[in-house]
Amino acid sequence: MEYLENLVFDYYEKNFSYDFDRNVYFNINDRRVCFDGVAERKGTLNFFEIKYLPNKHFSAILLNNIVLNAINVQNFMIKSGKFPNYRYRLKLILIIDSESPSEKVEVAKRIRNLIDTGVMNISVTVFTVKQLEKNNK
């Protein structure tokens, strides 16, 4: 999984000039919340969560936990006053083995139907392993 995470981070660094802090932990109300990566860009704090889906299935419970963690960190950051003018975005990056463009669209659509994007700015991107490997050569 670390290999795939590195491919994703390399892709965003190379193509969009992101500068990541990886494996970032926030301590909120005696609870530790972790994201695979966090990057500040153009006044937006982006929380990256990367998941490999070898069988193209994703647990709604896991998804809700990821979204809830992002919302809790967003609220904490706003209340702390450390980043009062920031926008916050959860970037959920999913990686599948299939090379079929229709399967990428299907997975993204299925995930988008499981989340409430009105609560937070959330983007869902689906990559294939081969696509990431090709983009990072």
C-alpha cells in the first residue's frame, strides 16, 4: 500500500505542485485522527485519504468514518482560530486494478452516492494502478 500511496503523492506533486506532509495526525478531544497526507494549496487545506480497492468494494462505514474525521478536523481548525481564512477539502483517492474506464466511473459514482458532499468539500478520484505507474515514469 505504501508503494501506491507514494505513486499518488508523486502524481500530485509532479502535476499540481502539491507539497505534502505525509501520515499527519491531529489530536482532537483525546482522539487521534490520521490522514495519509495533508497539503496546503491556494488557501485550501487538503486532507488526502488513499484507499486501494482490489475488489472494487468500499465499506460505507469506513467511508463515513473518513468523512467524519475530516469534518472533525475542519471544525477543530476553525474553532482553534489557527487557520480562520482557510477552506478545507477532503480528497478521497481510490485505486483499482481494472483498466476499464467504465469501472472507474462506476466506482466513483458509487462512492459519491454514499457521501454527503454538502457537509464538506469532498472530491473523489479513481486511479488504476497502471495509470499511476505510467504517470510516474
